[in-house]
Amino acid sequence: MTTSRVTTPSPNPIVAVVALCFGGLSAALTQTMVIPIQSELPDLLHTSGSNAGWVITATLLAAAVSMPVAGRLADLYGKQRVLVVNAALLVLGSLVVAMTSTLLPVLVGRALQGFAMGFIPVGISLMREFTPPHLTGTAIASMSATLGVGGAIGLPLAAWIADGHDWHLMFWVSAGLAVLVLLATVFLVPHIHDAQPGRFDVVGGLGLAIGLVAFLVGVSKGNDWGWGSGRTWGAIVGGLVVLVLWGAFELRQDEPLVDLRTTARPQILLTNVAAVAIGFGMMAQSIVVPQLLELPSATGYGLGQSILAAGLWMAPAGLMMLVFAPVSSNLTRRIGAKHTLMIGATVLGVGYVVALALMGTPWQLLIGSCVAAAGVGIGYAAMPTLILDSAPTREAASAVGVNALMRSVGTTLAAAVMATILTSSDTAVGGFELPTKGAFQVCFLVGALAAFVGVAIAGTIPRRRHDDTDESSERTAAEVA
């Protein structure tokens, strides 16, 4: 049995939790920081619109691959060490983009920023090892919420910078934040001896990367390439075939990258499936609401806001996710993580219903966004608890990484579906083809449906029996250490 022990003097756990949450926020905001300048990227990078789209896609793909891989590396070599590497990748990626104006280096830098997203699941799994029991739930909930909060904060921050400054400034700001994250991780986060014996499954890592990238590229580019295109379906089907072969390979390994037998446990499997639906619901509003806010008022339903104003209207929703993370922790203690997840998904769905009814003014839309964001804060915070309660300690970081990956799959699917809906019904205004009011209404309905599907899936998660894992005594020892 391997236990965790602190090998350097442990700082105040609250300070360490704040440092980790700050790191999670800094990593997550890179996901959305280029959205305000997305339409200008072809001119800024001297390339085509299709090529410029990879600036966003590269980050999403790298993040999807990094989360399970970083989790496994953390289990093998120690969580704090992997956090330092992730923070360093964030610094490097931000600097690369800040110092260039050509496509290829920007793509490299954006991919490095995406790889840094492994910071969040590893940080979540580390918190259980150094926080006192009364703080653990709130700490995990807050760190988990940074997945949504960082993305929401990134929109107004980037919009403010893009409104009157050189676009490179947003990446210099990102680099400065990343340096602070790196220093905080080195000096404020406890160095814990939690490495587990084993080896890294290189072939499994490559197989997962190839399968995920092919599948997610097909999904994310489907609207650009066409859903009837052989290229789109070739990437999607090819990616799924590789993932099936990868799964068969992993089941034969003594030390797989992802232990599929563990992820097949009903508590973990159903939580991960619910994560796809809730991740879908979270991303849908991040795509639809800004577009509705920025649409010209001449349409009769657009709200005529500038990029900066739209970002500011979205900012309170991001803060709601963080505010409701402690609420999720309290609910989890009182009624359990399963029912807390169901409540979060329900609130998320209600938020879309409210947005559907209140889309006439920015402040009305803000109400719907805040309700939906509260649901995300509650639901996102409950999922890691369900995962950590059912996964062996030696696979904790890997299991949380897979859960974060499933949320990422949900957000990617949402981006593709929302883009398809918004472009499937348009109207001519001032010489431009813009989405109709009905298209936005369908998007809100689809977002609500995804959230309520998440409620139904979460409702099937069975209660964990005390003998569900042979690691319960090991987990207890690790928490006491």
C-alpha cells in the first residue's frame, strides 16, 4: 500500500487552494480569449478564414488530450510536479503567441496553452491529499468550477483588450498570469510524495491522442467542411475506430494509460456520460448568448451590443459559477453528490428555459445566463466527488482527468451543434446573412434538453457500496497523511 506524505513544510491549506484555483482560472481563460477577435484572425495572421479557425480548435484538441494524459503522469510521478510542468507550458505557450503574428507559431503556442489544461484535473485530485476534511469538499468544488469560470472571465477580458489595444497584449497578460501560477505552484502548493510505481503507456497515449483528435476535428469542423462531406465523416468514423482499437489495446495492458475497468464502474461511467450532457449545456450558452447580444438591433431581436459590452454582460454568469461552488459542497455533504449533480443539471436546464422567455433585453438575458451558470457551478463541482469516491487512490488523477475530458467532449459537441443550428436558418439584414430568432430559440431548447438528459442520466448513478473498491483503506490512509 502506497500512502501520500508531505515532503516539504505544508503551507496554509487555504492559501494552497487559492493558488490552485488561480492556476485553474488562468489555464481555462485561454480557451475563450481569442473568441472576441475570431472574425479578425484571418487578417491578423495573414491567412484564410478556414486556417484561422484552427487557432481555437488547436487549443480544444490539445486540452482534450492533455487531461487524461496529465492525470496518468500525475499518478506516476507526483501531482505537484505535473502541475509545475503544466504551469510552465502555459507560460511558454502564451509567450510564443505573444511574440508572433504568423499562423504556424500561433498554432503551436495555442496548442501548448491547451496542454496546460491538465492543471485542473490534477489540481482537483491533489486537493484531497492536503486539505482538512471540513475544507475538502469546498476546495474541490471551487477548483472544478474554474473550468467554467475561467472561460467566462476570458471573454470580457479579451474583449476589453481587443477593443483598444494590440491583440498581442492579451497573450502578454496570459503569460504574466502564467508566471504567477508557476511561482505559486512551486512555493505555495505542498510537495507531496504521492508518486505510484508503474510505467507510462506511450502507445496508449498515442492511440488516445490520434483517436480523440480525429473525432473532435471531424465534429468541430463539420459545419465548415459540410456535414455531408466525406472528410467530415472520415475523421469522425476514423477517430471512433481508433478509439475502439485503443480500448481493446488498453484492456490487455497491465499498466494502461486509462484503466477502462475502473471507468466502467457504474458510478464513474454514468458520471462521465452525464458530464458530456452538462458540458454540452454549459458551452451552448457561451456560444449563443454572446451572438444574440451582438446581433444588430435592426433584426428586431438582436440586442445591438458591442464586443466589449457583450463580454461584460457575460461576466456575472462566470462569477455565479464560482459563487455556487461552495453551495454545491454544502449540498453534497447534506444530500450526496449524486443528488447535487441532479440539482445542478436541473438548474442549468431551467436557465435555458428562462433565457428562452427573457431574450428581449440584455438584462433579461443576463438573468437566464446567471441561472444557467449557477447550475453549471453546482453540477461541475459535484462530479469530481462522485469520481474520487469510486476510483482507487492510485488512479485518482487519471480518473478525474477522464471526467474533465468528457466535459470537453460535451463542449465540443455543443459548439458544432449550435453552429449548425444558427447557420441552418438565416435572414438577410443590411446585406448580411444572420441567424433568425427561431434559430436562437431552438438553441436554447436544445441546451435545456441536454441539461435535462443530464438529470436523467445522473438519476441512474447507483449508490457506492463500501466494497465497491478495494482501495478504501488506502484512500483513508492517504487523506490522513
